[in-house]
Amino acid sequence: MVFPLGSVFNVVCILVGGVVGLVLGGRLPDRVRAIVFTGLGLCTLIIGLQMGLKTQNPLVLVFSILLGCITGELLRLEDRLTGFGEWMKRRLRCGNERFTEGFVSSSVLFCIGSMAILGAFDEGLRGDHTILFTKSILDGFASVAFAASFGLGVLFSSVPVFVYQAGLTQFATVLQPILSEPMMTELTAAGGTLIIGISVNLMELRRIPLTNMLPALLYAPILAHFLM
């Protein structure tokens, strides 16, 4: 068992950000939000580059990303996850609509994404909390804006976030014995490439459907096993 420190920190950031959002209400200037996310995007870019450059075989990285993109696009992962979020919104409607919508919207935002998966796996496999710590800071700022709009429900989204990410961290420890060092290296490099994509989205340079690229994380260790 690995203590999910990154997930615990994520919960704290969501709660703190949510409380700040409740206090600020609608008084948070858009220009402040924009410059903060641009700065976080630059920091995320550095993390992604550090991870991506660890590859020992660029062909493994290239083919894992290409195969992952094709697979994710054919499976329409982005559309399916978006549809799931919309279904959750419809199913969980109750008398307090703003509470429910805030809870569902923020839960989907914080749970569904490559950073949650990559961070949890990195924590479970290597004991590295960097990705989850970075994600936590992003989620904290996002929860400020969400809580200012939707209210208290955003704070309760910290519960599914913890269950989801902590579960992935423990699952990663099960995989650890079957992953060799080259497989781990290429998995890290593929994950770093997706992290770079997150930075592009944060800086609003271009919208990249990163969910459709997640299968690359499956292909990277498999290709490393056979080609290295």
C-alpha cells in the first residue's frame, strides 16, 4: 500500500480553493485567472519536457503516441467521457440545482483527464508526487472559479477525486512488479508528452483532445518490452 499523498494534497487544494471562491463570489477578475493559468501552463510545459526527454528510444515514443491517438479517436474516448459527464448532470438533478451542477461539473473536470491518471500512476509506480501536486494547484485555482459560480457543491467534489485517484495509485502498485525499467522509462516519456499537451491547453494555444491520446500509455510499455 502506498500512502496517496498527492491525492490528499489535491483534496486540500480543492477545499481551500472552494472556500476562497465562496468568499470572493463573482469578484475574481478574468484577467487574474487568465495570467495565473498561463503561468501554470508554462510550469506544466517544463515538467512535460523533463519527462518526455527521458525516452531511450524515440521510435517507441513516436509509435506509442501515434497508435494511442488513432485508437482513442476510433473509440471516441473524448466524446464518450463528455457524454458521461452530461448524463451525470441529468441523472443527479435535485431541488438544489446549483449544488448538484457544481458538484458534478467540478467532479468531472477534476477526475477526467490525463493528469489525474498519469499523476496517480507516477505516485504508485515511482513514488513521485510532482504531477499530482501540479494538478492539485490547477484544481485549486479552478475550484475558486467554480465555487464562485456554483457554490458549496464544488467542495464536495473532493470526495470522488480522492477515491478515484487514490484507487489508481494503489492499482499502479499491482502493476509495478511486471514493469521493467525500460518499460517504466517509455511510459514516463509518453506521459510527459501528454503533459506538454496539457500545457498547450492551459495557455489556450490550441485545443488538444488529450483524452483521445490516453491509449498511448498502454502502447508505450508494450512497445518498449518488444523493441528494447
